[in-house]
Amino acid sequence: MSHKTSNKKAENGVVEYRVWDKPVRIFHWVNVILITALMFVGLIMLFKSELGISGLTAKIKLKELHTVIGYLFAINLLVRLVWGFVGSRFAKFASMCPKINEVAAYNQRLKVGENPQYLGHNPIGKFAVVAIMALLVVIMITGLMRAGTDIYYPPFGGAVTRYIAADTVDPTTIKAYDDTGVNLDKKANIKPYKSLAGDIHLYSVYLLMLLILMHIIGVVRAELRHQPGIISAMFSGKKRIAGKCEDGNE
């Protein structure tokens, strides 16, 4: 077993390993909180009429709130992306590369009654993590694009206002949902890109909701049937494993 990834104590044949470092655990739970908040505000934005919320001011305030939470989400995600290259062994993306043949072999072993144990993610879990991380990046980028084109927030808002401002108009005076000082032809030119970014953002969030549900079901199922302690490990950073670790010598 790798001594770099373990701080282990033998007890009744069970070995305790340090697996998830603190940055990974912090990212995970902060990400859960921020995504929940973003979805909550996003749903209010989608159904504001049904909720009795009207008026341009309320619309802008909701988008501003969504964007501010989105900035926190983006910072948290960017830190995790960097940590995926410079962090500890199981924090690195290199340890999460999914392989179809490994998934097939893993499923076959489960079918014959074996119960392979993993320090990191099992082969199915790797696919889930990679898919979720990729979606988070898409959601971050398209969300920032919409913030720039809707309410002219950074990092794209400055470029947008400079482009759509009419001649001799100071771009910093352009206001959200106000065409004063705006070149309407140029504003119309960016509308298709704005709409595309919005559609990708929205449907990526719907797909993320589905993947999160599948992830939760998969984790609970694995906890109950195959590898107890994987949920608590995301709090403590430690896994307790009896027997051989399939990824212990990577």
C-alpha cells in the first residue's frame, strides 16, 4: 500500500487511510451549498410570475443575487480545478480518469458476489465525478456570459457595454434593461449568442440535477451494499477498509 496516501491503524483487520484532503472536502461541501443556493434563486427567477414577483427592479435584483452567488461558485470551482493538478494523490484528476473496461470488470465482480474496495472513487464513481465536473465548468462559463450580457457584470460585461454603446456614449453609463445610449443594431447582433449561452446554461443545470440525483443514489447504494464509510469519508477524509485496496498501489 502507498504510505503517501495513508495514515493507517490496524484494528480487527480494518485499516484506516487518509484519502480526501481538506481542500477536496471543503470544495465538496461548499459546492453543495452554493449549487443549492443557485438552483433555489434560479427557480425563483424562472417562476417569478407564478410566485407573484413582478417589476424590473425585482428581476434585476434576483439576477444580481444569482450572479454574486455564481461568483462564489466560480471561485470555489477554479480553486478545485487548480488543486486537481497540484493537490494530493486522490485530489488529482489523473486519479479520476474513467475507463470503460474498468467499469465492465467492476460490474462483473459485483455480479459474482465480490466486493472490491477502493481508496479513491470506484470505476463508476469516476465517470460520475468527471461528468459532474465538466458540467460545472460549462455552467460556470455560460453563467458568466449571461451575467455579462444581461446585467453587464464582469468579466464580460465591460466588453459588452463597450460594444453596444452608441457613438460618443460612455459605456459605463449603460444600464441593464435600459436602451438609453445603446446601439440597438449591435445589441441585436449579440442576442443570438446571449440566447445560446442561456439555453446551454439552463439545460446544463437540468442535466446536473439529474446527475446529482444519480450520484446520491449511487453513493447511498454503495455505502449500504459495497463499501461502508464512503459518505463519512467526505467529512473526515478517512476511509476504513478491510482487506485489499484495488487502487492502493497506484
